[in-house]
Amino acid sequence: MPRSLFLLLALLGLVAGAVPAATATPPQQRVEPLAQAHAHNDYEHARPLFDALDHGFTSVEADIFLVDGDLLVAHDPADLDPARTLRSLYLDPLRQKALHGGIYPGRRVDFQLLIDIKTEGESTYAALDSVLRSPRYAFLWTSYRSGRVWRGPVTAVVSGNRPRATMEAQRSRVAFYDGRIANQSDLGPGADARLTPLVSDNWTTLFSWTGAGPMPADERAELRAIVRTAHDAGQRVRFWATPDVAGPEREAIWRELVAAGVDHINTDDLAGLAGFLRSSARHAA
């Protein structure tokens, strides 16, 4: 076939395979970010970070272990893999996203990286602080300096074995402290949101209700009082160990968390929570 005829037929779409795949399929629809969606144990998904982003999550959690100077990501020591580092799974991808349009391109989003320290706190935090401040990543972070918080594309919050005294003494920081709801010095008016912008706790230690039947009135009042106290102090609220098996009990818990204004809803079921939050938003509208 003469080249000129081939090009003409290609333009008309009459030659199989002549049209590049990128033009043969519609552009991917932009994902709407979900402000309350938190990916617990995010690194256990097939595509850490990216699966969460594809579902609109705005907070992801990574457990870290300090091993021979490297920060490895895993749930348990038996799962440690030298190839699965905080840098490779989270820091480098977030850096690339921030440099090429933002975590969610075209949208102003407060994105949280919750880093749960599993090894000894002081040494692990020192290694973490060093890598976060390195020139490769320093531009990414919300930071504290000169007595003020300066917003960045990503807010890093340290949980687990976090060294409070060390973090509190830093005159500049690129990470923040995950407080505990049950600790009066972490929650509310006595706390400093410039250090502790997030307060978290185990749902089962604070509440007996696990979604069966209506939520007891006193527990609903307590949940809303916790959220109100935190919000009055400029803090966000998260619970872990909420029921996460698909079914009416989980949805009942999620409905109460949304109604109370809980900022981060914990799940390992990305599609389940994303669908619930989008359905709830449609019904509210």
C-alpha cells in the first residue's frame, strides 16, 4: 500500500492499529479527593499509595522499621524487604506527584502521610527527620518554624513510638505528632496544634458500640464532644480498630463518624469506604 494512502486511511480510522491507543480511549476521569478517607496499612495494597490515590484517599499510613540505617515499610518484622523502603513506596512517588501537577492535579488538597514508628523511637525518628529534611524531599512537607506552621503539599505525622520530648524541643520540624484522645495533654485547649494537629485512639477502648443496633445516646454524645473539643483546638480526629468487615455494622459506624465530623475514617477496604463516602455526599446534597 502506498504510504500516502496508508496515512489517509489511518486518519480516517480505516487501518487496524493505525490510531495510537492514547487517542483510541477517552482520557481517564479525574478522581475527586475524599477529605475523610484514610488508608490504614496502605502498604499492604497491590500498589501502595497509588491504589489509595485512585480511590480519592487523602491520608495514607505507613509502618516503618529502622534496619541498618534504612527505613523499611512493613507490618511485621517477618515481612521486611530491603526493596520496600519509605523512599521507594512513598517519598519518591509523592515527590513526583508534587512536581508534576500536585497530589491531585488541579485541586487544593490537604494530604497526610501518617508514619507509624515500629522500632525504637529516638533513633528511628532521627533517621526519619534526616531523610524528610534532605534536599530531595524538603519542599514536600508542611513545616513548623519561627513559631508558625507553613503549609506544604504533604503533612507528615508521626505515630507509634514517637519521641514527644524530642519533637517538642525542635525549633523547626517537618513532621508532627499524633496525640492520643485519652491523654488530656494531647487533646483540646491544653494541647498545641502546631505540634499535635492530629489526635487518634483505639475505638474499642473509648466506646463499647460496634455498630449493632442504634448507638447508645451517651456514647454518641461522647463522640461528638471529642470531635468538638479537638476542632476547637484546631486538631483533627482519627480512630483505629473500628469494625472493618463489610456489612450493616460497619456502615452504621461510618455513618456516625461522618455525622460527628470525624476527620479521618480508618479502613483497609479502599473501594468500600470510597463508595460509602461518595454515596453519603450525594444523599446529603
